Amino acid sequence: MKYDNRKTDYEKMLIIKEYCETGIDRRGINEKFKLRGDSSLLYWIRKFVDPNTKRVIDVKGRKIDLPASQGKESLEEEVKRLRRELELEKLRSEGLEIMIDIAEKEFKIPIRKKPEAKQ
């Protein structure tokens, strides 16, 4: 079994969150995430968890918002948010297309790549 010890701080915080929420023992977490050694998790907890507030903080002392466990309500909110983002992105794309059309007409230069162009 190969162990990868290169985890980002965010990945470490997610592992800590799972350890605290699921109740899996350290050995189970080590096997699940292929951590090297038994002390990695304890070191990360000392590094990222504030002992007074029991909240996860980053190395600069800022509180980190980790993804909460997904409930039905939060998934519906996520879908609504993604639909709004999609609609805005469609409007943006349409605006860019119009802008390219106008620029091609005014400056009389082809901006879009021809479909038969070789790369």
C-alpha cells in the first residue's frame, strides 16, 4: 500500500472534520486516507483545531468554513444557486458573442477561428 503524504491544508481539515463527525478511530482514518504514521492526524488536529473553541482554523488564525454535511435542503439550495450561475453565464456568453460580431463588422477582421483551420 503506497502512502501519499502530500496533502493540502484544506484536505487535512476535511480529514479532521470526518474524524470528528464520523467517530471512526485513528487507525480507520489512516487506512481510509492512506496517511503515513499514526501521529499525522494528531499533529494536524493540534495545528488546525483551536482547543478553546473546538473550531477548525487555518495557520493564519482565520476560521475555515468546511463543507457541511449535505441535507436535502442544502442540496436544493445548491441546485438553485447553480441554476442562477448557469443563467448568468449564458447571458455573459451571449453578450460576448454579440460583442465579437460587432467587432468583426466594424474592424473587418475575423476574430473567430475558422472550423477548417489546422493547429
